[in-house]
Amino acid sequence: MQAKKLPKDFAYLTDMYEDDYFPAFLVDKIKAAIEDVVGFLEQGNSSNAEIQAALDKMTLKINHLQEEFEENDSELETEARESIGATIDEILRFFDVDIDGEEALREREW
């Protein structure tokens, strides 16, 4: 069985990219962290424990961006949390991963 590939035109973090409050170069850094998880899933990894570990690593990377957001008069707040959560939920659904959205982002500090 061939591993699934996320469509090239998949829309990451739509709400954050559409809102000038979030600097695009920082949203790009969040997208890159999420793309690492997508790459992991596209390799056919299906163990929930391994997928959760990849999600935890991604979330910790995003946590480390909080200060950079603040330095650019922005923050990871409700809209960011919802946008990141929606993107992760869509990706998990696409890859048929049975991990709850809250659990997926359990390491978040935002």
C-alpha cells in the first residue's frame, strides 16, 4: 500500500495568513513545524505513539516561537490556537489518525 500524500494545495493556517496581526514569516515557521509532521505521516508512519511524539515535537517548536511573536507585536492567542488546531485536525482526518485534537496539541503553552 502506498502512503497517502497531502494535496500540494492544502491550505495551512488559513486564518493566521489572512490576519495581518500575525507576521507571515512567523506563520511560515509554524507551517514548517506542521510540515515536518506531514512528512512523517506521508512516510506511512501509523503508530499513534510515534505520531503523538512527532506532534509533541512540533508543538514544542511552536511554543518556542511565542517570544518572537511578542517581539513583533503579535502573540499566539485564541485565533492562532484555533487556526493551528483546525489545520492539525484536518491533517489528522486526512491521514485517518485517531488522535483527539486537544491531545494532539497537549504540549502547547498558548
